[in-house]
Amino acid sequence: MKSSIISLSKKAISLLGIALLWQLGAMQMDPFVLPGPLETMRTVLSYFGDPEFYYAVYRTLLKLLIGMVCVLLLGGCLGLLLGLYPRWKPYLEPVIDIMQSVPPIAWLGIAIIWFGLTDLPAIFIIVLSTTPVLVVNLYEGFAAIDGKLMRMAKVYHVPGNKILRHIILPSLKSYLKSGMITSADWAGSWP
């Protein structure tokens, strides 16, 4: 109990320090460039009374949800494909590398040209920029599966669907979870 109070007090001191530095910076600049923490809090609180704020939050969360479902389906299938059939890696690796190397903002113009000023560009960018994260995580998960366990399953002639259900998928659970969390965190900044 005492250690948690000390930990919370350290965090509070840290946050107060950041707020103090923020306020000092705001006093040196124009409020339009850097408003102070109190003015920022007042503005944020004023949004809670505006129905358009809740509609914007709903639309953003909906785009994020649709994008993440697409990432789960596409990235999950590609990750499983690469893990189960490693011979496909040379064919899919360049595509994954391109998706990872091009910054999401670079796709924005193309997405707007292709899909117009709708919700689809945001969903497209979420899928394009975060799918590689999940694919790579799942592929790493396959590499971490216990080889002895897989050999034992083959020695005892365990059917492939049972290997998938009882060995592979449980082994990939934590990799899928961390891949989805990372993807959602990454995607949360786009819609």
C-alpha cells in the first residue's frame, strides 16, 4: 500500500513538472501557438457539451474498428500463410517491406484520389500501415513455436487440424494480442 502511494506521488510530481514547463512555455509564446494548460483544459471541457463532439468520436471509433477488423482478417491470414507455408515468404516479403517502408502520410494523397473525401481513405491507411505489424508478429510467433512439440505431434501422426487448433493457435495467442495492440495503437493516430 505504501509503495503504491509513493509511486502515485512520484507520477503526480512528474505530471505537475510537465504542466509547469508547459505553462512557462505558454507564457513565452502567443496563446495561438502554445495555449497554457488551464486554457487547454477549459477548451477540452467545453467540447463535452457539444453533440457534434460525440458524433465525431463515434465516427472515429467506427473507422478504427472497421480498419482493425480488416487488419485482423488480412494480417492474420497473411501471418498464418507465411507461418504455415514459409516458401511463400520470398513472394510476400517485398510487399510487406514496401508497406512498412512507405510512411502512412505518403498514402494519403493516393487514398483521397482513389476513394474521395469519405471515410475510406482513413480505413485504407489504417489497413495498409498496420497490417505488416500483425503479419511480422505472427511470423515471429511461428518461429517461436517449440520444435520438439511439433516433431512429437508428427511422430504420433496428429492430424493437421488438431496441430493447428491445439499447438499453433495457442502458441500464437500472445503474438496476435501484442500485434493487435501495437496495430491499434499505431492506427489510433490516423482516423
